[in-house]
Amino acid sequence: MMTGLRLTFSAILIWAAVPVSAQPKPASTVPRTADGKPDFTGVWQVASNRKGTWEQANANGGLGGLSASETAVRAPAPPRGAPARESAPYQPWAAKKVLESFNRRAIDDPQAQCLLPGVPRVNTVGLFPMQIVQTPQTIVMMYEYLNAFRIIPIGAKHPDDLEPTFMGDAVGRWDGDTFVVDVTSFNDRTWLIGTGTFHSDALHVTEKYRRIDADTITYEATMEDPKVLTKPWVYRTTIMKRDGTRLREYECQESDDDRQEYQKLLKDETVFRRK
Amino acid sequence: MKKAFPLAAAVLLALPAWAHHSFGAEYDAKKPITLTGTVTKVEWTNPHIHFFLDVKDSSGKVVNWKIEGFPPNVLYRTGWKRDVTMKTGDTITVTGWQARDGGNWAHSREVTFSDGKKLFAGPPSGTGDGGNTPVVSEQ
């Protein structure tokens, strides 16, 4: 026992004598690149917390793990006494606009027009896989959903000739093991997360990706928009590894059926309005 | 009156998004439906598939229904194969929810094939319409 303790103590002394940069990383299930960074390379499913292959994680319901008997149930009611979900921090005038989209059952969803989903909304769509390719200079995120992609240079500054876009302009940096992405230069045509969560062209998003084990990236997006929000709004989720899954083409405008059905519905909103 | 804008930083935890458009606007979660009939056409297209089904109504009259489902890529990963799993002429039973306007169109949840095999074909009811609660409080 004592020998073991002494050995441990000696090991600590030796460890402390070696410069930090030369110390091997502690044992971990996080794969690393040759330059010692966490390696995000692979195929992933956003907005999931289940381990396993795509098929294992999404069994019993097509997607999301719901069983057939649960299909009529949208979401379980929170337990009695549980704190209610906090409101999104919209300015009063803006909250009314968000509510109007909710009452119109998201019929004005920009995604329904096959427009790119924006950030962080692209990281809420768990229906489709995404793939990350990583080099020391660049991380590329490719989403099957709407064939969206994001090329994120590491250590770069935003260009000074940007024009507003759906996905914004993203630059990345390493903060220890966390990949931090600064996203700016958005247009005002996407929703932030869910139904009606519009924003202005002043939107600024800070994303943090942290690979915590072999299966999991934790994701946090802080949204700031002084024209619309009263304070920063934070979205968190986990992104799960899906080995063996291959991204496929998703050409959203192949069929126009849904938009045509929407046009029919819009002739009489009482058919679908909540209130 | 509810406090609409609490001072603490609001954090939204993930709710996975099921579909790219509002099924809840088009289809009524209060109108579950089960249809058995013959497949007359399959449109294996993005962003969502549609298939058409000849179904006899209670008076014996044949009515053609239009049924919406998941995108092709989602169906591929849940066990479907284009032009093989469901073909024109096949007899199938589909469960889902009827359109809000009461017309002969619906979105599917599950298809049962003539050999008894079942596959998921579409999302749960109410998908994409904002759920049960808005992200902001009502004033």
C-alpha cells in the first residue's frame, strides 16, 4: 500500500517537473488529432442523447425513439410542481410576433420554403445526420438537411466585405478543448430555434462545441440580438456520434406539394389557427 | 398575470425537430385515421414522399387518398427501399391523421404491408407546428 502511494507521489513530482506543453494528455475516450486537439471528425446526429448507430438510436418510432403507442402523444406533461419552462427573452413587441407564428401553427416557417435553416436552428434538426471534417486550419460541417454546409476557418477574422446570409459567417478558435465559433452577418429570414423565433440582422451567435467522450459533443449556442431580445438566449443540446451512417442528397425543392397545400390552407386560416 | 420576461437567462434545452415543415398546420392530431387500400402511385420525392391509395368508403365507393410521409432519406434509414418496399398495386394499411379541411388527404405514421410487416412512414401528429406551448408567455 505504502509503495503504491509513494509511486503515485513520485509520479506526480515527475509530472510536475515536465513542462505543461510536453505532458501527455490524461487518458480519455476523446479522440485527438495529431496536433492534440479534440477530433470532431465523423458523422453525427444533432439534438439527440442516445448512443449507438443511427438505427439503434432511432428505433421504435422511425425517429426519436418514440414507440408506436406514444405516437399520438406530443410530449409528456411536466411533473406536478416542476418549474415551468422559462420564456424566451423577446422584447414585448417581438414576443407578440412569435406568438402569432405559434397561433398560425408555423405555416410561415422559412424552412417550409426550403430556405437554409440558420444558426443554431441547423443544430436542432435531428431528423438527418451531419458530418464534420477537421483539419488544423478549418472545420467543415456538412448537413444532409437542406444540403447546408459551414466552412469554419480556425483563428481567422471575419472578412470585412460580408453581406447578410442565412447561415451567417463563422470563424472558429480553440479555448482549451472547446471549439468556439463566432457567427455574424446574418439576414433576418431564419428562425433561431423553433416556431416563430425570428431575429434581426443584428443577430450574433457564439457556439461552443466540446467533445466529452467517444460518443458525445455538448453544444451550447448563445444568441444575442439587441433589436429583438432583451438579453442573451442560450440553447443547449448534445450531438451524438453515428458511425456507419452515410450522408445522402437532400434536394428540398424536388416536390412542391406542401407549398401548394399551404396555399390552399391560407385561403381560410380558421381551418388551422389555434386562436 | 404571468410574468412574461423573467430576468434570469433563459435556456432552452433540445427538443428534436421532426420535420422541415408544419404537419400540424395541414393535418389534425384529433383526426386519427386508418385506411386500407390499393396503392395507385408513389411519389418518392423530397422534401417528403406522397403516395396515393384507392380506398372503399362505407358505401362501397372508391376514393383516392393522398398520403404524406417522411423524406426519402429518413425512410431509407428506417428500412424502406425505393421501388421495392411499396409499389403500385400493393394492398396496404396506413395509420395517420387526416387533413384539417376534412379532405381525402392525410399524413402517415405507420404502414402495414400485405405480409404483415410494419414500417414507420411519417412523423407523430402535430409535428412542426410549435408543440403545445409557445416559447414566449402569453400576455
